[in-house]
Amino acid sequence: MRLREKMAVPHGRNFLMVPGPSHVPDRILRAMHRQSVDHRSLDFPKITHSVLKDLKEFFQTKEGTCFVFPATGTGAWESCLSNTLNQGDKIISVRMGQFSHLWIDMMHRFGLDVLELDVEWGDGLPYDQIAALLRNDTRHEIKAVAVVQNETTTGVYTNIPKVRQLLNQLNHPALLFVDGVSSIGSLEFKMDEWQVDVAVTGSQKGLSLPAGLGLVCARPKALALGMDKPKSSNLPSVFFSWKDMVDQNQLGYFPYTPSVPLLWGLREALDMFVVEEGIQNVWARHHRFAEGVRRAVAAWGLRPIANKPEEYSDTVTTVLCPEGIDAQKIVATAYQKYNLSLGGGLMKLRGRVFRIGTLGDINELIILGTLAGTEMAMRDVGMPIKLGSGVAAAAEYFQQTAIPTRGLSGTQAKI
Amino acid sequence: MRLREKMAVPHGRNFLMVPGPSHVPDRILRAMHRQSVDHRSLDFPKITHSVLKDLKEFFQTKEGTCFVFPATGTGAWESCLSNTLNQGDKIISVRMGQFSHLWIDMMHRFGLDVLELDVEWGDGLPYDQIAALLRNDTRHEIKAVAVVQNETTTGVYTNIPKVRQLLNQLNHPALLFVDGVSSIGSLEFKMDEWQVDVAVTGSQKGLSLPAGLGLVCARPKALALGMDKPKSSNLPSVFFSWKDMVDQNQLGYFPYTPSVPLLWGLREALDMFVVEEGIQNVWARHHRFAEGVRRAVAAWGLRPIANKPEEYSDTVTTVLCPEGIDAQKIVATAYQKYNLSLGGGLMKLRGRVFRIGTLGDINELIILGTLAGTEMAMRDVGMPIKLGSGVAAAAEYFQQTAIPTRGLSGTQAKI
Amino acid sequence: MRLREKMAVPHGRNFLMVPGPSHVPDRILRAMHRQSVDHRSLDFPKITHSVLKDLKEFFQTKEGTCFVFPATGTGAWESCLSNTLNQGDKIISVRMGQFSHLWIDMMHRFGLDVLELDVEWGDGLPYDQIAALLRNDTRHEIKAVAVVQNETTTGVYTNIPKVRQLLNQLNHPALLFVDGVSSIGSLEFKMDEWQVDVAVTGSQKGLSLPAGLGLVCARPKALALGMDKPKSSNLPSVFFSWKDMVDQNQLGYFPYTPSVPLLWGLREALDMFVVEEGIQNVWARHHRFAEGVRRAVAAWGLRPIANKPEEYSDTVTTVLCPEGIDAQKIVATAYQKYNLSLGGGLMKLRGRVFRIGTLGDINELIILGTLAGTEMAMRDVGMPIKLGSGVAAAAEYFQQTAIPTRGLSGTQAKI
Amino acid sequence: MRLREKMAVPHGRNFLMVPGPSHVPDRILRAMHRQSVDHRSLDFPKITHSVLKDLKEFFQTKEGTCFVFPATGTGAWESCLSNTLNQGDKIISVRMGQFSHLWIDMMHRFGLDVLELDVEWGDGLPYDQIAALLRNDTRHEIKAVAVVQNETTTGVYTNIPKVRQLLNQLNHPALLFVDGVSSIGSLEFKMDEWQVDVAVTGSQKGLSLPAGLGLVCARPKALALGMDKPKSSNLPSVFFSWKDMVDQNQLGYFPYTPSVPLLWGLREALDMFVVEEGIQNVWARHHRFAEGVRRAVAAWGLRPIANKPEEYSDTVTTVLCPEGIDAQKIVATAYQKYNLSLGGGLMKLRGRVFRIGTLGDINELIILGTLAGTEMAMRDVGMPIKLGSGVAAAAEYFQQTAIPTRGLSGTQAKI
């Protein structure tokens, strides 16, 4: 019928519930809506210095040096590797899903000698195997251990302090690299306390910015490698060079034109999450939202692919579908019929799982709407889901743990 | 505990589910973000003429003349009365809720002789009583019948064609005025077919703009009264004068500085709803969304205060609460704990009802999230609501009636 | 040639140098880009109260009550008259240009008994004639004296304290009404010190907002008339009623839906001009910019139509063209060829003058670019203007009076 | 004096007249103000394909493949080198200013064997010396010739067809790389006609976007090198890999999260400059604006540092200051006193020159205001410049060459 066809216009905001990019708060979009400025002006260092200062709190570091690259998390990975290592260097890394796989692929292409470990997708780090590799490396040829704090493919969370402990117990000098793309700014992360040597993240996850910034933090041991790297090494770094960046950042400038809108956005995000909310509250918020989703998943009779509850991610829940169900159809249906963007299964998980992200500018009702939409989409593909069942379980949890945030005399409520 | 207190920051977008102002689509906010222009320039008539042309389609009129006042619905009421009537003129009006009450109050203050009819709040127009008044008015002293198409207080919808029929059957020349503030652009409205003489609406309802425009449409008989009104009448009109407006609009200009951002916003809204979606699809969309809410209300064991199903409003559902429940507490709880804005009970309905608006830039998942939030808030104040019950009923309906709107090759999907 | 024709696209921002609407600062446009909110929420009073508080400083009043109407300056006029007067009341007013003419026209249409005075356009108030009228009015039948502080048609500035002095010397109780649409927020204005009874202005001039707000300030004597006005007077006021507004404003709300984007914009404008810059500095800034334009006009061998230097306006300079030159052609040429919007001559000055506005978000270089554009346009219509002559005179003045505003360690420079 | 100090707030828009970043048109800022989307959605390929298609017209290529990296021009350089070359490869490059210097520095750090040529800063390419190097390279060991089309330091423009001719005359197979960061999208550039093998540019110049995109175009011979590069070469490329990008772009996606706001901005910029204005008109526009500046410079008795008129750049004019004048003081004064951002002298030209950019969203009056501001700043530092002299010369030229662009019935004027 023609009328119904014409009705086929999506209304209201898309529910962007993939595990990044995440909903950008209106405040940040507004902050980014700015005319260009002269990034060589006398005033520009104010913004540079203020952003770099608050990024330290964001990474929970006093000793680290932060970098803002006009790139993405992939570029941040590249910055980590090319500033600290040379071709032929040994590095331990674990393939737990697509993102750890891609990082390992980059290591190979950079000519590193990768000691790869593979686990079932859904499992966490094989701490024992890492320990064994390190223990056997008596000549300390292994230069780095690279782990993903939160594998976005599976929603599995890594115990970074435990990795640090392995290194310390063996007095192994290998650097500890953490891919925190889908975790830092959402999940607990403590650069200094955990003695992480290099951590990387992107702007489009917990920071709630658009993609376009690759953020890196390096503690002194790693930084020194980058600062002292010979100009012509066999793994050169120019665009992602720490030395070029430090030299200019100290003066308040950048070695090339920064993406000013994203800098303004970053300034606003740091105001929101570091200055106003407090980073520990940010972590607590992400936990609460993800726990609501997990209650729903259980109520549906399903389970996360993550095998251990203590490894459940608070930014993404990867839901395992029953045999015979094509999970991609759920994702497609949710998008086409309900204006809901869920994450699909990646690589070998394609068709077997869908993913619900819980980061960015969301709240309880957005999650409950998402769960309702997921229920409809699961039913559309033939799953015997009771409508409202997951919503009820999550709502029960949200109701019990809710605290008033609006209309209070003492708060700086955003009206 | 300090941490929890600091957590008390509302996240994600407020669910603005009052019956106006409604969610403004991002497209419209973007369209309004424009530098000022010279409203006396050679180019300005293009925007004036294009907006006035498409407003005709919006009001479903060929014979009518449309006016855009930089004001609100209240101002549009004033424009309707002051251009067509004089102090002492007789007018029939019906008090069905707060908004019809306020319009009647304005009529009194304008010195009109108001033949008031009162109904139970929840009831629709007393068509028989109106007919009786008209029938008795053999000398045709009654100059106008003023009715509210959609009483936002109660969610009661008026059968405008039936009022027109009453007048026509009696050959009564009284003008028919329609307050369509919370209906036109959402609910079926046909200026010409229904022979409405003056209709008024505001920008912040179905049009999905911010408040700030009072829109008026006058058909020839009413228009002539405004155009011929002596400059000094006992009910003068200057700011809201039709004659001043027509004189300038014909040239493409306005008698005083128009609010240009709202004009751009109106242009975009007309593109979205009149040009692209089609006004009949807009009506169908509002019906479907409101029906979902009504299914939830029934599942909760509650009912709209509107007494007759054929008078249910598709823009607002006013939900009657059980004895002993203070409905205002539901509204306050929803706002403070769940970032959900519901409409409260107005005047004598305060504490007895809450209202769920279903207009503006919303979709199924926003409604389902709203229903989940309402369920939690009702439970918070002690109502024995089963979580997920209303959500499930609405989701059932939405699932059955959903049609794909995204990811389709043939559509102009907004990605 | 086809290439040149296709080149015919205007580039860069339009130089909007009409005397209002004025350039809106990016900060204000950004502040206005906000989703709608529930204007009946528990949080809303914060914005209402904060805006009304700072408006007092804006009007330089402690005793006055401020009103924000979602309308324009014309609506503000209407609010002034309808809240304080009744049909038949005597009022003195002076026709000095189009805007004072239109106000007088409104007075007639409102049934007031207008004691009109006419002056040459370019002349200021006929203080003696006003004094004479007041002196002869021994029975104090004259209820008000209404004057325009800055006639936008001619660029003539009124000495308000002098009018106050006339009234006080005669102990005449008539109210003093001031149309400050193109002056308040730009030119010196002191509500309390000058004992102005009602002042009105609009948002699109010195406040640098889009049009859409009519601002009114009433001191106690005038306010009392509005508050005590019988609901049904022969000059009724509903949309513009002070009493309705006061009743709701006290609670932090509005009697009908306010235009929230403009409220946010007003909040930002008050931050910029009242809180940060300081209103006295705002006046100084406008004087300096207008003086630059006057130096240019003199260098061109032309003169403002304002006859007395002490009556030169600092928001608009109305430039008298030589005989034989059609000033409208200058305005059209500037717009069509140089993307420059100048003000045209109004009513009987059409073709004889053009107007350069100097209010809103402008600076020295925008003015110098404007003067260069005006020089080119004057040459295009055949005036023997030496290119660069006016620019040089203005630049000379600007250079001498410039003070550094950027790149300073101690300032809150906007980078 | 306190008042004057408080006045020290910059008003109006900064005149951003550095040679990039340039003024971003309001249309583009508006287009970029968008919520994030799922870049893996079914709809996303529409935006990817549409942008890549129009970029071909932008680069004037049918055979080339375009790349959009979320990076900057520096990253685009890196992409060019790392996809086509290996460590130890010979490359010819010419140091003409800071940007060619930095590119050569990157080549060294990448382990290339750079055959460097140096010229006086202000001179163009030493075509003869390049020819000599190529002629002597009978074994075709030279893999590439890398030239800057427009050296932003000096405002010197390179004759790319002449370089192509040298290669073709010698039948030398070296690749031709062109840094078009400050030229492509502003100055004539023809990828296919000139047989450029790789061209790179950034978003913040002629395209009038913020910085944040590095754009690359590769013709088949160069592309093949990137596509066939072994995964582990001694000059690896991952973030900037063409192969990864082509593989995903063909499907409508990106190998990692793209910066969606900048993609929307790029879509709008391509609409403005490629679809609406036409790229040849863009070139003509830049020529006209720069010529106006050069007329002013001559009127001041100064000259561009570029030694040959046929090598004058149309995006930046580098003005040589007299002995004894510190050009940096002019730049600082313009910024601090007149809200004008000029480009300073770079490296060995620091203090000897200042630079006026003429790209981005500017027009005649912005340039004339800039020239007036520059005149004031030059006088402030003691140069005997006659105020208005440069303005007059430029205005004379602009007036003679102006064509109407507004208020025309046949045009799509932006009002």
C-alpha cells in the first residue's frame, strides 16, 4: 500500500547501541561547533595545556605523558609500537577477538617477532601461558607484552594488574602495552598504580566524542624509548612520533595542524567526565548500565559469550544466540524496523552473537528501549522471547539502584 | 555516601514526553543554527513565499491565508479573536480542560459575550448543547463558535466536522474557530473540507520546532473581517493584525522583524512533514504511537480519562490514577530518578492524572523506554504495576505494525 | 561568459551592517542550539530567575520589573501601552522617522488621544514643544510622554534625562515611555537614574540575538497600573499582560510556553555583555565603532542626516546622499556585488540616504571592510568617491584608540 | 584606566587570514553538527561512495583512486611514501621552504635516499637541476620526484606540467608525487592531464573544513605498488595502508572508524565547490582574491618574496618587510589589537616576512578589512604606510572585476 510505503521514514533518534561510536552528548556537539582558529596564535597554548593536564587525570597518571593524535585507535596502536620498538623485536600478544587479532596483524606487518597466544573467543587472557613465556625468556629478549583490556568482539575484560604482577614477580623488564580503546574512560583503569607503560584509546567510546582522536599515554620508561629513537630506525615514526609531539606540546602547540573541533570536544568531555562527574563515578555508571543489560540477557534465557562473570565487560555485552538462529538477522531487523543499531558478530562469531554497547551518552530509559527493541527483533527472527521479560529484569535492577539526579536544589542539574 | 551523591548527574537525553514542547529533530536544530540575515533584502521574499506556500498544504487549504507570528499559540488565539470580533460580540465556547478554560478567559478579558458551556473533564464537546444555543439564536447574534480540537489537559479529541455540520444544518453564519495547538500537524485536520474559518496552532507540538511561532490560518470570510477592520475598533489588533501581515507578506516581507531562526526551522519542518513524509502519513504515525501507549495503559489496568474511545487523542494520553495515589509524585519521580518528563495533571486534575505526550521527534523505542520509566515511577509511589507489562503490550502492537524504514535500497534513508 | 556567470555565488559571510538584526556571535548561536526542555519542570525556574535578575543590570534598574515576551519590539510597544493606558487617554509623542511614526500609528489604533509633534527628519526631540504641551495641561490629562531614544530611521539620539527634567520641573505625573529598541544594550540607558517608567527593546539589536524577544522594563508606578488593570478594560492585554507574567515569573515559570532557544541565547548574551564585558564598556564600544564610521563619512565629503552632533546615534549612521544620486542603488549594488547589507532610506527618506549600522558582533576590521564596500558601491553609482579615503579616516581613529584584546596573559581571551 | 582594561575583549569574528586553517563556511559547520552513526550500518556505504565519487572530480581524475584518512596533510605525505617506496629508495626533492623541508625530513626518517636540491626561499623549482639528476640516472634508480605545488612558506607556485614534461622527455619512470596541501581545491590542479602519480592534500585549506582529514589520490601505477606491497616490507604501512582502505572502501566502509563529522563536512564541501560552484570557478575565485592582495602589497611599496610573477601563489602572499622591521611584531600587533590572524615568517624567514592567506570562506570585504588591519599594524611598528593605500588598490581591482552574486532572480542565492 502506497501510504505505508511512504510512512517508511525513520523517526526519532537512532538508538546507537553499538560498542562505539557512541552517542555524543549535545553539550559536546555544541562545543565542537566552532569556527577554525589559528593554531599558532599566542592564545592557543591555553587549550593545549588544559587538555593535556586533564588527560592525566583521565588516564589516572601523574608520571605519564599524554598525546592527542588526529587519528583513531588504530593510529594510537601504531604510535605505541613504532615509538618503542624496532623490527625484529619480540612481543607477546593474545588473540581473543577481532581487535586483538588486528593489533597482532599490525605487529606482523611492522616486522615484530610476535609470540602469539590464542584463546577461545569468550575466554580471557591465558595468564599462565604468558607467565610461562616470560619465565622462559631468561635473556629478556621479549620487549613487550601487549594486551587488550576489553575485547570489544567478545565483551571480555582483562585483569591488567594481574599481568603487571606476572612481570613484577619475574622481574621481567618487558613493557606493558594496554589497548584500552573500548575501556579507558568507561572501565576502571589506573596507569600509574598498575604500572602500564603505554596505554591507548580512541575518542569515540567512553569519551563520547566522534571518532578522530587517537589518545596515547606513555610512562617514563616507554617515553624515553620514543624520545631517544634515532631519526632513522628500521621502524620509523613521523606522523605518530612522540618526540615531535612532546617538543611542540611543551610550547602549547602541535607539530602539524590539530583537529580543532575535536580538541574543543575533548575539552568538554574532560569537563563532563573528569572535572564534573569524576572518573570513578564514570566507572560506576558504566557498571550499572551493563549490569542492567546482563539481567535482561539472563531473563531471556541467554548468556554472554564471555565465559567468566568476573571477566564480563561493562561496555559491551556479546550475547550468544541459540543454534539455528542467524544473529545477523536480529541486527538487520533491529536496524531496519526499529531504528536500533546493535553490534553484529565479528569474524568467526558472525551470525552467532549480537552485541549491545553500553557506553556514551545513554541512560536507563535508552537501555530499556533498546532491550524492548531487541526483544521485538529476536521475536521477528523466530526466537521464543517473551516481550517485556528482559525489560522487566533490567528495570527491576535500575529501579532498585536509582538515585535522583534532577530537580534537586543542591545540584548543577542541566535543564 | 559521597560517591553516590556525585553520581547524581543526569546522563543521556531527557525523555521529553510532555504533550509539547516536543523533541526537536536534529535536522531542525541544525537548520535553525544560522547567522542573522537582512529581512529587507532582495532575497528574503524567497523564504517568506516558500514557507507560506507549504503552510497551505500543512493546513490542508487552498482558500485559506496563513500567518506566521513570532509569538505562541496564546498569541495566535489573540490574533484570531481580535481580527474578527469586537467587544460585546457573542461567542460560544466550551470549557473541557485548562486550555479551553484559558481561551475562554481571554474572550472575557477581550470583552466578548461568551456563551460558556461546561462539561466533565474527560468528556468531549456537548454537540447538542451547542446546537441548541445556535438554534435559539434566530437573529444570528452569535458571531463565532470556538472549539479546541484536542484538549491537551484531558487528551480528548473533538469532531470538528460535526460542529461544522451543526452550523450548516442551521444555516447559521457564525464563524468556526478551531484551537489546533496540540493537534494540527499531528492529527487529521482539513481546513477547507471542514470549512473551518480560523485555525490556530503553535510551533512546539507536531511541527517539532521550539516554541516561538504562532501559526494562524484564516479562510476568506474570516479574513475579510480582519482586512476590513477599522483601524480604531474597540478590539484593536496591531502586533497580531492580519491586514498589516498580508500587506507585507504579499511582497515577501513582514511588518516587523521576523524570528529568522524559527523561519528556517519552519522551512525544514515543512520539508520533513509536508514535502517528504506527507501530512497524511504524519497523522497515521501519531495514531500508531498513541495506540501503543494506550495498549500499555490498558495492560497496567488503568484507563485514559477520556471517556469515549472515539475521542481518544493521538497526541496525549491522560492517564487516570487510582484513588489514594498522588499522580504528581509519579511525575516528580520520573523526572528526578529516570530523566523522564511526563505531563502533570492541570488545575482540578492535579494529582489525579499524569499525561504522556506522543508527538515530536520520537519513535517506538523512545515510547517503550518511556513506558518502562513510567512503570518504575508508578511502582516507586506504591502502585502494584508489574514491570514490563505495559512495555510488552505496546511492543506487541508495534511489532505487528512495524514497517522497515532503514537500510533499504530505494529509500532516502537519513543515515 | 559562462565561467563568470557560474562564479556568481556569494562567498564568505554576508556583511550584515543594517541597524539590526545584527551579527549574532557564534557563542550565542551555539547556546541556542539546544533540545527543547519541559518548561514546567522542577529545574526550569533556575533559568527564568537568572535571566530576569541580570536583565535588571541590563536596564540599569533596581526598582524595575523586567519582562521577556516571545515577540518583537513591536509587541513590546503594545505591552507598554495596553498595560498602562485605556482608550481615550492622552499621550504625547513625536514623529521623527519611521519607527516613531509606527508607534504613533499603534497609539491611534489603540484609541489613544495622541498629541502628535512633528519634526524635520534629522532633527531631535522638540523639547520646548513638549514642555509647552505639558505646561498647558494643568489638569494633568496627559497620561504619558512616549519618546524614541534612538530613531533608527535617521540615526538621531534623544536626550532622555532632559525629558525627565521637563516632567519633574512641572511636577507633571505623566508616565515616561522610552522606545529603546535600537539603543538599549548599545547606548547609555539608565532606567532608575532617569526615572523612565516603561522602557522597551528587542533582542536583535545590541543584545546580538536573533529577533524573537520583546523586552520590557516597568518601574513601580507603571507596573502598578498593569497589575491593577481590570480584567476587562477597553484596552485589554492578555498575551502581553504584565500581571499574568508577574504571577508566573515569580514562581520561575511563564504564562505560556516560552521560546527556550531564545532564553538560552539571552542567558549567553547577558553573560557576554552584562557579566563579562560590563554594560558601560558596551556603550563605550558602540561609541567608538560609530565614531569610526562618522570619520569616514566626513572624509567622503558627506554628512549624517542628523543635524546636531550631540544627537548622533552610535548604533546607526544615516548618510545623506548628494542630489541626483539614488541612494537605493547604492544599497542594492552593495548587496548584489559586494555581499554587503546596508540599510536603505525609509519612507520619505527613501533614495536620499543609506544607513550603516554599528551594533552586534562586529569589530574594527568588519567596519573597515564595510566602508571599503560602501566606497565601491558609491563609485558604482557615479559618486566621485576616492577609494580608501573613508577607510583611512576610520582606520586612523581606530588605530589611535585601539587597545590590545588578545594574546594577553591576564585576559580571558576567546581563542 | 579600569574601564579601558575591561574593554579588552575581542569582538566580532577573528579575521583568520593565515594560509590555513581557513574560515569554515557556516554551511559546513552546520553539516558537521551531527550525532554519531553506526559506520557498519547498511546505509553507511551511501556516504562513502558519494564522497569518493566527487573527490575524483575534485582531483580532476578519472583513473585515480581517492583516499580519505582521518589524519592531516602530514599523514597524507606518510601515506604517499610508505605505500609506494621502501627504505633505501632514491627520491628527488627540493627544499623551498618549511613544508618542503619537513617532507624531506620525513623522507630521511623513512630511510629513503633523498637527492636534495636547495633553492633560495622565494625561488621556484630548479627545473634544470631536476632534469640533470634524472638525465644522469640512466639506470632508473630514482623511484620518485616529490614536489610541493605551493610552498606555503614563500607563496611560490610550482609548474607541475613542466616537471611531468621533464620526466616524459627522458622517458624516466620515476613517480611524480605532488604535495598539494595548500593548493589542491584552490589552485589549478589536474591529476590525470598532468599524469601526477600521487597527490596529497588536507581538509583545512581550500576545502574550507577543519583540519582532520588527509586526502590522497593515487593513479594506477602508484596504486599498484601500494596494493602489491608485501605485508612486511621495510617501510610498512598499516594506518595509512592503501590496500586496507581499498578493500573496505569498495564495500562502502573503512578499515577503522572514520571521523563521521568530517565526512559530513567533506560531503558539504564537495557540494559547494565541486557540484555547485565548479572547481574551475574555485580556481578563478582564488586568483581574483590573491590578485587583490598583490595590488595592495604593490601600493604599499612592498613585494612578495616570490621572485617571479608567474610563480605567485594564489592562496598565500608572503610579504617581504624592509630591513629593520621585525615582521613578527606586525603579526603580533595585528592579532592583539585588531583581531587579525596573519601568518608569520617560518624558520629562516622569521621576522622578515608576514603572510596573508586567501583561501577558505572569505570575500572581497574580508580581504579589504584584512588589508586595512595590516596597514594599521604596519604603522604601529613604525612602517611609513599610508592608511587606505593598499585597500584602495585592491578595491579598485575588485570593483572592476566584480560580478553580482546576490538578489538575482536566476540564482540559487544563499540568503
